[in-house]
Amino acid sequence: MKLLVTGCCGFIGSNFVRMMLERRPDWKITNLDKLTYAGNPDNLKDVEGGKNYRFVKGDICDEKTADELAKDADAIVNFAAESFVDRSIDSAEPFVNTNFYGTYVLLEAARKHSVKKFVQISSDEVYGSIEEGSFKENDVLEPSSPYSASKAAADLLALSYHATYKLPVVICRSSNNFGPFQNPEKVIPLFITNAMEDKALPLYGDGLNVRDWLFVKDNCDAIALVMEKGKPGEVYNIGSGNEKKNIEITRLILKVLGKPESLIKYVKDRPGHDRRYSLDTKRVSELGWKPRHSFEKAMSLTIEWYKGNTEWWKKLKK
């Protein structure tokens, strides 16, 4: 099996590649990454030089590069994305370009070369906010930010390639991930590292926004399963059922690290901040997936990882 995986020097992609190289040592994986600020080569330093791993620096929006790599791929897994909501509010253009147009370029390359599976990595944010209950895969998409709108548009485009061209597309919509190698601009690693440095933890609004927190390794398990067993043309929600208020996460981090709650600093809420995300995960569960890590165990592993890798995150925070 030959995989073309994009955006692997990022958070989820690097965890996915490392897992697949361990589980499928006979598979060949090509990592296409532009190495923007979120693409960190150190994330996969331990697999460099492996006989079944190849890194290609390039942009998914580059049609020539996408075409050259797709013609030798059995499957494509598209992690490449601009993903930080706050940055999309400041400037939407990179998000539209990478998340939508880049997906189009990859879809065209996959169609041209009859790729056997195209896995589009999406987000629960495409649904918007929900006060009660959980979103199902066929619910209406109501994205609230330029980031989530660009991902929703890419999802619809990918599904159209299945409907029109019979391209075997599957979509994974995951809830909020956390774990090793996550850029410290995101809330959990930001709060962990700030607390370690005795800096303020900037908490949006009243801190009562709710997210379902999914350990990255559990998400990678689900993505691999969908890649191999998912039905073309289907969307799969991936969530853990660990719904937590932001203030709960903040207090837990401070408690584990033995830091005072006086480090919490409430800041002005960001525009269009969704109140609650929640996913119905029955469809992916029917494939045989369930999370292997409890929330408490996953948070402990994550905090310990950041404590043991200070040089990794300090370089990024500079």
C-alpha cells in the first residue's frame, strides 16, 4: 500500500504517520507538507531516513506536485489545512486557498490517477453550535468562522467528486483533538506551557464554552479504520463523548501542575465563538471503533509529554 499523506508535519498528521509506520511496516508513506508555521519537521524527526517514509516539501495547491505524487499513490489522506480559528478571523485568504482550493487540486489529481481512497480530514466546527443533543453526519452545515466555512466548502466539494466522478471519498469530522506535538497556540498546550512558565492563561469570555475533547491517538485510530473500511461517499463523525467546559479544562491543568487559579485571566470573547460542539458517533462505532484512552489518562499523558519536551515547545513559542 502506498499512501500520500498531506500536512504530516502538523499535529494530527504527524501522529497518524508515526502510528501507520508502526502498524503497517510494509506500507510506503509520502508526506507532502509546505512547512508553514504549523508544519514542524521536528514532529517526525524520529522517522526520518526510514525506508518506507519519504518527505516532500511542497504545497497542495501546486497542481504539478499533486499530480506527480498522486500517480504513485493508492490512497490520499488530506490533513493539510490552515486550522487556527483566530488567524482565520484576522485573515481568511490563506484558509480559503489551502483548505478549499488545495483540496480541489488534490481531488483532481486523485480523479486523474484513479486513487482507490481519498480521506478528507474535516472538523466538527463545520456544523456550528448546538445547544442540546449531538450533530449527525447528514445535519445541515452552519459554520461560524472563515476557518470552519472553508472546511465545510471542502467537504461539499469532496462529496461532489464522489457523486459526479465516483471518486471513493470518505470524510472524517473530528472533535477537538489534544495530545503530543500540538502547536502551543492551541488552548490545551498553550495553557499547559503558560502554567509551566507561571504566565497567565487567557480564557475567552465566561469560560463556559463546551467542547468534546478527543485524544489524538484515538482520532488516528478512527481515521485509519475509516480509510480501510469506510464506505465511499460517507461522512464519519469522530468524538469521544468527553464534553468539558473550557473553565474545567483550565482548572484541571492548573491542578495537575500544582499552579494557582490566580493565573486564569478572562479575556474578551472572540467573534462568532460557538457555544457547544457535540457529535453523534454511531456510524464510526459501527465500523468497530471506540476510544482507547479515558480523558483523565489522555490529559495526564499530554501534560507529561509537554513537561518532558520543553525545548520542542519553547522554540515555537518564541
